[in-house]
Amino acid sequence: MNLSNTELWFLIGALSVTAYLLKAVGFVVVGGRTMPASLGRCLALIPASLLAALVVKDTFTVAQDLVIDARAAGLVVALIAVWRRAPFIVVVVAAMAATALVRAFA
């Protein structure tokens, strides 16, 4: 499917307006009501869970195939660093180093 630049920008604009309207409708429907605290806590966890799902999917798949390679070692090192409450930059550098070492010696 080849779109011209005009069609592409029109599509981007239409999708942006649609996304904004869907969010606005939520505020109008809910109005002044407050949401239960348990629902608020659950909704606060959605971004982290989506990010975790994307990381796992990108770590263990290539196209439609399951692949266990050096990236898995990097993910394990990152998880250990996060569990030990290391700073973010330490987590990233440790995961990169582990992945590079496994790739170098594999």
C-alpha cells in the first residue's frame, strides 16, 4: 500500500484527532465522578506492564520465531540490577556489557 505524502499526513491527522476525541469522551462520560482507589492503582500499572511486554517480545522473538540468544543474558542482568535497585544508567550499561560479552564469546 503506497500512500502519497498528502494521504499519509491526512491519515496521521485523522488518527490523532480520533485518539484525542476518544480521550475527551472519557472525561465527558465520567464527569465529576471519582474513580475507586483500587482501579486507579491498577490503571497506574498499565504503562509498566505494556513496556515489560514489549521488552520481552523484542528480546525473545525475531519475526515470528522464538529466539534465545545474547539478548536474554542482557535481560537477566538488567532484571538482577533492577532487583538490587541499581540506578537506571547502571542497569542499561550492565545489560549492554552482558549482551556484548555473550556475543563476543558465543
